[in-house]
Amino acid sequence: MKYNKIVSGIFLSRPNRFIAHVEIDGKEETVHVKNTGRCKELLVPGAKVYLEDFDGRMGTRKLRYSLVAVEKCCKSNKVDFSRTILINMDSQAPNKVVGEWLATQDYDLVKPEYTFGNSRVDFYMEKGNEKFLLEVKGCTLEFDGHCFFPDAPTERGVKHLEELMKAKESGYKAAVLILIQVEEATDFAPNDETHKAFGDTLRLAASKGVEILCYNCRVTPDSLELKDKVKVIL
């Protein structure tokens, strides 16, 4: 997926989950943050960020810019802006990226936003007589190549895994795909320290036959593309 117009800026502060203050061309701007997660390890004062510019395409928007990516210092225990990796932190991007990828996978049908039980699953697919359900989780929490999800407790994420287990019992092929929004990812593990219930449910789902997939992404300031499989550690 590609963004229409990207500009760079310097992150200053984040008053709440939805907005941030960013210096763009020497001027402080209030911008929309396309990720309501904590992202404290990403949005560090002084970090270089990339924003989609909606100038001329405002419609009903109140803010001209949306923050979509950040250059993160490589060492998790030291703020060193001389060595950085680029992380896409747009929480709407993973479903778009996976949707583009699924379109190349020879399914007879790919349908987003499919209602199953009491949840809406990200994708429903068909291939011959087989029916598939796929839930997508975007991952931005990275430390020296090791990646973790979630970065905050997610009861909704636990509920999705429970629905996938029910789907598997009902004859569907079910999977969860962790999309790591950074290229320099070596492995993935559930973040038990932040939400052990999610990790426990993910391990239970795997034992019940739900496939756990994990891919990294090729990231540029104006694009995001699914790249390679990443090792999953449960």
C-alpha cells in the first residue's frame, strides 16, 4: 500500500492518544496519530516522523496531517538518533497490506470484515470447498529485532482468538496473522508481561489448530508491503 503525499517532521509531544505536536518546516503543528496504542518507545521527543499530508483532500478532516511512521533508535535502552530503523505505526495499514497480499494467493473469494459468532473477523476466504477465517494484528513493539504483541492489554484480541477456536471446531481453517510493521524483525512472541491472558489464549489457539502466522514488512516513508515470514516463539 502507498500513501498519497508524505512529509517529514520532528516529534515534540503527545497530549493524548489521538493527537501529537510535530514540528514541520519549522512550525509546530497539531497532527492526527493513526495509532491509539501507547507507542512510548516510538514517539520520543526529537524523533523523526513521517506524516500523510491531506492538503487539498481535507473533506471533513479537522487536521491536515496524520502521523504514520517514525524512525526509532535501534538500541532500546539508549536514545541514539544516529542509528535508527523505520517503523510504520498506522494501525489501519495492516488490513490493507494483508488484503493486497491475499489477492495474490489464488483464493476463489476474499471478503473483508466477516461476521462470525459475536465478532467481526478481518477476512473470510474460500478456495474450492475450504473456508478460511483470518484475523490480522499489527505489531510495532520491537526491541533489537525481537517483536511483541500486544503493547497494551487487549480483551478484544482475546475474544478474536476465542472466536477463531470456535471457527476451527466448526470446520473452518482459521489463522491469526501478526504483521510486524518493521523490516528488521528476527522473531515474534506474545507479550506476556503486558497481557498474559492474550499469550495464554494464543498458545491455546495454536494447540487447537489455529495457525499462527507472522510476517515482517518492507517499510518506506510512503509505503508498506508484506515481505517475509518471521519465526514465532510461543
